[in-house]
Amino acid sequence: MASVTFHDVEKAFGTVKAVDGVNFTITEGEFVCLLGPSGCGKTTTLRLIAGLEKATGGNIQIGDLDVTHLAAKDRDIGMVFQDYALYPHMTIGENIGYPLKVRNVPTDARATRIGEVAKNLQIDKLLERRPGEISGGQQQRTSVARAVVHEPQVFLFDEPLSNLDAKLRLEARSFLKHLQREVGVTAVYVTHDQAEAMALADRIAVMNEGRIVQMAPPLEVYHRPGTTFVANFLGSPPMNLLPGKVALDGEPRFVGEAFTIPMQSHVETAVRQHLSDGAQVTVGIRPEHLDLSQDPVSGGFQGPLYALETLGPESLVTLKVGDELLTVRIFSDDAPQLADTVHAAFDPEKLHVFRENGERIPVE
Amino acid sequence: MQRRPILSLPTGALFMLPAGIFIVAFILLPFFWIAAVSFTNRTLTGRTAVNPEFVGLDNYLRLFDASRFLNSGEFGASLLITGQFVFFSAIIGQAFLGLALAWFFFNRKGWIQNTVTTIAIIAWIMPDVVVAFAWFAFLNGDGGTLNQILGFFGLPTPDWLLDLPLVSVIIFNIWRGTAFSMLLFSSALGAIPPSYLETANVVGASTWQRLRDIILPMIRSHIVTALILITLWTFNTFTPFLLTGGGPSYQTEVVSIYTYRTAFQFFRFGSGAAVGMVMMIINLGFALVYLSLLRTQRRSA
């Protein structure tokens, strides 16, 4: 078990910087998710930790050891790939034991350790089978077993759940969380699925265009997204973001094309501190913090119904506010009765405010 | 899922017909004709050209006549030469070197790789006669390119085609055929998912362990295929004739050249046909061994 530290790490492929000045410290035993859209550099970051890519700048430390120029095989890492990478010509037992075999662990000790790990992962009945003969979930466990069998310093996951079907994915997710808690090994987990990141991580690092945009515990990222990018990436459906202007003449308020939101006093304080009158802002409000209303609400939203999606325990109501769409998430297992014009109210405490460049204004 | 034929039987047969005619006319009929001729004393000229007689196994018995089987210029000696030729140029040379080159250039990009690949392919696609003449000039004892180079460095300059004829022919054939196995192995290596090798890398496998535990087992069927094809091609190749004519004094007379000499220089068609039949049986043997290897491996996979 060890920490992982990045100092100004860069990785360029030709002129494209896949990873562009990344800094972080992952402490011992921590579970960190790298989250971002495809092409944001999260997989490259993971591969830099593994040593499968060589950094073109900065340095990487695992524990106290500078591994920047160390080959992958000398870094003492366990890695689970998206396609599991189980060797078809080896049995499940041989696959799990391979890291021990290359370390010349004697056959007896190897068999004992394979049995231990396989039992822990509930695949001890499959050791004689071949990867082609077991299910996707079992393959995934085999791959995890192979990654933990030699007790590595750091555990790396490259989208390990994306090849599983939806039901199995949830099961495997809980299982990974349980396993990591039990083993307590430092883990870095790459995903583009925000729900996976929220569920698993001690801290989430949201990446975009080769940089870390925000790195914080899941609820922090959810409640206080650092930028509109993060706000838009987390949550399902994501946060409603509406362009508007600061109006400080008379009653302080945000004015948009089709809405006016009065500022709470603490919001006003923060806005006066960071912005001037007439500044362009983006106001954000999560769908789950909005509620439908029968009557017009002052400081709320209204507009024609755009779409109604009923999901069972909840429904998504989308209305058109000016040119923008606003989604409201209703926690009710009945379809809401809707008039042609929909009114929506929200808890003003839950309002987010972002600068024109996307940065968050700390309003709390 | 049950597979159903796309075409009805008569329509299918109709499509097969053109190819079928060619196969019957140019492969099956000659084969049976040769089989028949191998039991006669048919020749090009003389009495037996018009009225060949049935001689039973005489042609075969003469081929395997123990008292002179291994004498220079006889069938046994020719088989021995062919064995060395196939072993060194096909198995050690082409297959091994091809794999080594493919592995060396695997995942390496750049002008060196492109140049080597291009040269290898050119060596492979050039017509036999052109290549043979080029090598004849290259290996020439006095004034040949190779000896000029060796001489420049003060190294011995043997008359390659006279002093080391079999070695020359073997090297020539390696040069000629390595491209094929290199290309085959390159595509086989390219088909291994990158994560397999990266996993091996991360778990701590050395280069040698990666080759032994991952790469070789994963491309085993390609290796078997390459060995079948290369062995059969090399066993049957006639190109060494263009360099040495089988000589000097039968030292490079592989069985294809032996057959040619018997059938078309001495015009003893009966004996020539018998050699052809024996070659075919040996080829069949190779093919069966390799195919059974392939089959046991499929079953275990």
C-alpha cells in the first residue's frame, strides 16, 4: 500500500497534450476515481501511473519512490483492464497465478495463494475452467483476482465495469467497493460514468482536456461543483445551467431572458465581492432541487412543457424557459398532471452561480 | 444457430463447374496419369516411347535400391540434401528469422521498420529468374559483389557456388522467403489485444516471459500454418536450379531437381513419375502431421 503523487505531469503525443500539467496526491488506502468524457486524459493518467506510458514532463512518485523513469514491470502494480485481458490459453487458476509465476513463487505457495484469493472473490469453483467458459461477471472477478494476488502497492482500474450488462454492473460495483474497503489498498479507477464515480470514490478527480478541473469527495463535487463543466458532468440528469446577468440596481437579482431570480442576502454578499453590476453569469440549479407548482411562483420559472419522462420512482419534466431547457425531477411514482404552461419553484439555498468563464462563485 | 446453404444444390454445382473442370483437367487427370506412368518404363524416345510396358514396382525398387541409395546423384542422397535444405532454410531460416523480425518490429514504427518490410516484400515478389541472376552475380567467386565487400575488409573470399554450394542455396532461399513468414507473424502479433501484453508488463513479466507465456501460445496456430506452407514450398521449390543447376556434382540436387533430371534430362518418364509420386507422399505426410497438430490445439483451446 502506497501513496501516488503527480508533480506537473505532462504527456504529449506529438503536438497533442493528452495530460497537461497534472498535480495530485492520492493518500495510502484511498480510492480515487478519474472521471471525465472520452479524450479527457483520464486513461492516459492511469497508464502513466502504471508505467505503460512515459511522462514527457514532471515526475511521478509511488510511496517514496520516484517511478517516473521506471518500467511498468518494476512498479509493483495490479491493473484491471476494460476487456479483462484474461489469457485464453490458460485456466482461471493459471491466469490468477501468473503474477506469482513470473516472480518465481514455488508451485505450492502459488496454489495456496490462488486458492485464498479465488475463495475471497467467490470463483474458487472455476479454477480449472478457461476464460471462454465463464460468464462476464466471473471473468471480471478473475481479472480482479489476478490484480490482487501479488498484493500490489497500487490497484488500477480502467473502466472495468463497462463491458458488463446493467444489472451485473451494479452488483460488481458494490462488490468492488466492498473489496476495496476490505483490502484497503490504494486504488485509482477510471470511468466516464458519474454514478460509478460517486458510488465508489473517496475522492473524484474530474478531468477535462488533459487537466484536473476539480478533485474532491463525491458530495463536495456534487454540492459545490468548481466549474460549469463539473456541474454539467455530474448528476443524472445534469444541473440546469441558464445564462443571465447580475442586476444590483434596486432589488439585487439575476436576470435571464425569461426569468428573474432575487438574490438571497448571503448570495448578494458573495456576488458583490466577486462581480460587478451587469456581469454575465450562469446560474445553476439541479433538477432534484426544483419542484413543480400549480401557480406562478415569484422568482421561479415558467414555460411550455417540452417533454415528460416517467421513470417509475421518479419523473423528469422538461420545460422551455426562453430558449433554454429546464429539467425538473419529481420524486413520485405517479405521472404528474400538467397544464400547458408549467411552473417550477426551487429552494434558493440550492442555487449555484458561475462566472462567465465557468468558475464557481462561492455563495454559501 | 443452424447454418443453411445459400444456394440450392444444382445452382451450387453450376457455380462449382468452371473451377471443377480446371481442377480435373490440370490436377486430377495428370495425377492419375503420373501414377499410372510410374508403373511403366515409358521414355521420350525409342521403343518404349510408343509401347511402354508395365513394369510393376521396378521404378520404385530402383529408387530405393539399398546398394546405391545414398550414392551421390541418387535419390537417397538427394533426399538428404533436401532435408538439410528444408530444415535450415525453411524452419530455422524463414520461420525463425521471420518470427524474430516480426517480433523485433512489433509495435515499433518508423523508417527502419518500413524500409525492412519493403525490402523483404520486394525480395519476395520478384520473379525467380531475376533474383537468381542477381544472386549469381552477387555470389560470383571472382568479382562478385559479396567477395568484393569481404575482400575490402580483408576477409576470406571463397568461390561461394563452388566451395559452399548448399550453404549458398540455403542463404538464398532464406533471403527469398523470409518476407512471407514475417508478414504472417506480424499480422498474428498485431491481432493480440494490446491489453494482454500490457497486463503481462504490469504484473512484472520479463521480455522473455512475455514471449514464452503470452505471444507464442497466442500465435501458435499461425506458426503451424506458416510451417506447413513454408515446408511444402521449400520441399518442392525448383529455384536453386537457377543458381547451381543442382551441382557441382549433385551437391545441391534437391528432389525437385532430381525429378527434373530424371524425367526431362534423361527422359525416363516412368522413373521420373515414380519420384514425383514419392515426393507427393512425403508432402502428404508433412501436411497430415501439421494438420493434426492444428487439430489437437483447436480441441484444447
